[in-house]
Amino acid sequence: MRSFLFILVIGVLTFSSCDEQPVKVIPESSRSTENAILVISEVISTFDVVEDFVSGSEMFFKQLECLLPEDAEVRIIDGDFEDGDGVEILIDFGVMGLEPCGLLCKDNKYRAGKICITLDKPYAEPDAILTVSFSETHPFYSGSGKEMNKIEGEFVLHRISEDQLLLCCSELIITTVGNDAVSLHGDLTITRIDNNGIGLIGDKLTFDGALGVLSDSDELIFDIVEPLHKAYDLSCAQYIKKGKMEVDPMNSASIISVDFDPNNDSSCDHTVGITVNGRMFIYMY
């Protein structure tokens, strides 16, 4: 009788174990996805401050209603399109300093270091190419003031039409707090769906396309299946309000998706829903 009970218990445990395996969540997949979402958000926020500045004035002077803080220094290194080599501008946010680190910008993000901008022709003209560079010797930082992320390399903006840009990056390196450096590659089509005039303030933009995030341990491909939406009121500018991405983890069988509006309310917050192998959890990026 005891032998029969022992065999029965072992059989139940074995069956139960096999039954649970198909829905097991792989923690490594979700952690990598969380870090990659932070990286993508920081790059888009960096695009924001550059786009707002460059589209705000052909003379590259800061406007009163803009994302740049008053203490950010703008240096026009070459302001002449007529010399054949375009223009070059440096935006200096200063040193990191003590916490909160960097300068508080008007989108409530902190920034430090330098951004170099080169432009081959006036930004509003068709086929204009704007290159945004982050030097290894003078890196750029963006974040909460407590946790700052370093960005190195460059991305390029191509003018497609009056209301559309193509953002291209091939070797953009981002180092997040507590994580190894990752590289970002891919293209985003950026469309202005609501234009309020000079600069970004009051505008609404969507982001579509695909981005890859590569680290030493894995590679994730993020395919935007529902465009990411941003609204540029100052209180909301740092947030992605809604949009969905499907994630392809190149070295894993996990099925992952990302929803920037898991509560279906298009709110201005850092809430995102990450679904791994059928199980969703809420993450604050």
C-alpha cells in the first residue's frame, strides 16, 4: 500500500511539473526588455530636445517656449550655409555635478554634457540632413537627475517632407545605471500629426519603425506595431502616451510584447505593460 501511494505522489508531481513548463516566464527576457525600453525612451527624449531647438529657429537661437533651460549654452561654431560645408552648433548642458545631476530641462528631464549638431541645408528644406553627435571625450547624459544614462555616437535625421523625418542610427551606444553598455541600431519614421507652429511645444508626434538593442549577452529587435504617440505639452513631453511593440529576442524562444498604454487611458506617465509568454506585468520605465 505504501509503495502504491509513493508511486502515485511521484506521478502527480511529475505531471504537475510538465503541465507548468509551457507558461514559465523567463526573467532574463523581461529584464533585458525593461532596460531596452529605457534606452529607447532616452534616445527619443534626446531627439525631442534637438528637434525642438533646431525647428524653433533657423538662426538657432533659443525660444522662450522651448525644452532647453536658460542655463544651457548654445555655441554657433559655423553659422554659414553659403560656405558649402553646412552649419555646426554645440549645445552644452554643463557638467554632471552633484545630485540632482545636470540641468533640469523644461520637459522635467535632467541633461549634462554636450550635443553637437551639423546641418547641410536649412532644416525645413526637402532632403535636409541633420547629424546629432555625442563625443566620447565629452559625453552626453540624460535621466532623472539621480540615475543618468550616458549616450555616445550619433544619429541622423533626414527630412522626408514638411511633417515627416527619418531617424537613422547604426552605432549609438547607451550606458544605463547598473548595466553594461548597449548599442542601438535601426530607423524610425517620425510624423508630426499636430503642428502648433515654431518648435515642438504644443505639437503631437508619432514614431514608427524598428530598433535593435544589442548587448554582450543578447539582442532584442523592437518592431513598432502601433505607432508610439507623444504630446509636447511641457507636463507631458517626456512620456510616451501610447503605442505597442513586438519584441524578437534573437537568442530566446520567449514571446514578448510591450504596451505603453496598458490602462487604455493615454495618460502621461512612465507606466508600460510587458507581456512575456502570455503573462503581463506593469513596469515603470
